[in-house]
Amino acid sequence: MPTHELYTYAAGDPQWQVPATGAARFSWEYDDGRERLLALYQKGKDKQWDGATRIDWHLDVDPDDPLGVPDEALALHGTPYWAKMSARDKAELHRHYASWQFSQFLHGEQGALVCASRIVESVPDLDAKFYSATQAMDEARHAEIYSRFLHEKVGMLYPVNPNLQSLLGDTLRDSRWDMPYLGMQVLIEGLALAAFGMIRDTTSKPLPKQILTYVMQDEARHVAFGRMALRDYYAQLSEAELREREDFVIEGCYLMRDRLKGTEVLTNFGISAAEAETFSEQSEFLHLFRKLLFSRIVPCVKDIGLWGERLQQAYVDMGVYELGDANLDQLMAQDEEIAEQLDAERFAAEEAARTKEVADAIAQGEGAAGER
């Protein structure tokens, strides 16, 4: 079924064009490269996987609760509207929230695909071009997976959130080669990692858990790539140049914070935009969710050298300043370990099932021989 028939409301023009600026840069130096980036490039090659086979698409998904999140995660929970809703209405609300969340993941992954391609084109160093090429493949795989989940398991999509679209446009329209790194690798990817992780660690549903776990294994490399490249580059910039990047980060963080309210879902249920905004702001769960979403961004921004007074004050205002001291390397290592552990558990279970199947077949054969 065409995607436009699955959107909850009209998505507008099916094509979105962002005027491109900046130069395509070539490097004729093929023998040298930064050891850390080349090692990450090798890891990117080694870790390629096929979403059609690594993920078990035969797993059923409950259409009334695709992600298995608690009722408390919904902004309407505890309001007069919630008290009046039937069990069928509440199930439909769960479905809409799942669709909204994974739709934004899907749109963000397409944005990451375009940004990775832009980095290949514009970054001056060949080692960075090499790694970005592996990331473009990763992002294509992620978009494929989220699209398949939404089409086959949920049957509903939401258009791109305006704030996410605005940040993508700002990132791609800037002619400076480092801005796709900053907008995508640090802000959008960092926020996505935290959102993925929160659902991965709370869902009771095996299929979305697999999807999020394996996607996060890739994303951990992407953020590491952005940190390496930008930390080296920003160490050379003037105070004025760093301030311009910090202004971009501040605006982007406010945009991303405001993206996370999900008011589009509530308005689909006949609630006014003003009430939807109020319910979202009053939700304790969403307050916690919003704060956790910056757990990957703030330490990364600090690590790459963007930590001026105005940026710090913005994070104080958002209530996330203390996250600057989080151990980002430890978080990324955990993402890798969780994916490897999930693989080990799945393979062990599959091997046990195959062993039992063989034993049962042998037993049946012996029984039949005995009867003869």
C-alpha cells in the first residue's frame, strides 16, 4: 500500500527539496589517514548486517500495543479525557503513539542518510569520506527497517514533525562542511540514541526490542565518528567561529526539546492544540523522557569543545547541564554489549530449538522402526 495512504493526516507534497550549498571536496592524498578514523571505518565494514535476515520479522506485534509502553507514558493518562476513554480508545491511542514515535525515527533516519551522503561529498579528508560511506549504508538500512515495521506491523504513519524538519533543513542548507556533522551526528543522532534506548530498555515486545538494539549498535559508531572529526576541527577554530556553532546547538536543542511533545497525536483525537500542549507539559513521564533524551547530546557537545557560557546557560535553563559529566564512552560500550548479548541469546535459543527438532525426528524414526 502506498505510504501516503497510511499517514494519519495529509503529509503535503511527497517530495521535500532543500537547496544545497557548499563545495564537493576531493582529496588526492590516498596513503595517509588518522588511525582512529580508519579503525572506525574498518569496524563499520565489519559490522554491516542485513535487516531482512538479522531481525525476526515473523514475530507478531500486538496492533493495540505495538511498543508495550505503560499507560503512564501517554500524555492523556490521568486527565479527564483518559477517564472517559474506553479500552478500545486507549488501545488506539497506544497505537497512534507508537506510530508517531517510529515515524519520527524513520524520517530522522532518512535525514541521516542524506547528511551522511553530504559528508562524503563535502568533508576534506579521505578517511572521513571512507567512514561516512559506511554510515550512509547504515542509515539506508535503518530507514528500511523502520519503514517495514510501520507498514507491516503498525499500518499507520505520521508525517515528519515540523521541528525535526526545520533542524534537518538548517543542517543541510549550511555551506560549512562540519555542519552536517554537528546537526546530525551530535544533535539528531544523539537524541535518537537516547529515545531508542529508553524504549529498548522498557519495551516488553521482542520485535521492536530487536530493531532498536541493532540500530543502536550502529548509531554508537556514528556518534563516535562525529566526536572524533569535530573535536579535531573545533580545536583550530576562533572564538567567533565556535560561538556560531554554539548558537546552532542552542537553537537545535530547543527545537528538539519542543519536538518531543507528541501533540500531533492528541489533536488527532479531537483535543485542541492548546490543551494538547498543556497535557504534554504536565506529564511527569514526558518530563523525565525529555531530560533523558539529552543524556547523549550534552556530554558529546562538551567533549567536542563547544562549552561557552551561553551554551552552558541554555543547558541550565533546560535542566540538563549536569549531564555534561556523563560517561559517553561507557554508554556507547553498553549499546554494543546489549546487541551482542541479544544475538547470543537468540542464537542459543535457535540452536536449542534445532537440537530438539533433530532429537524429536530421531525419536520418531526409532519409534516407527520399532513398530515394524
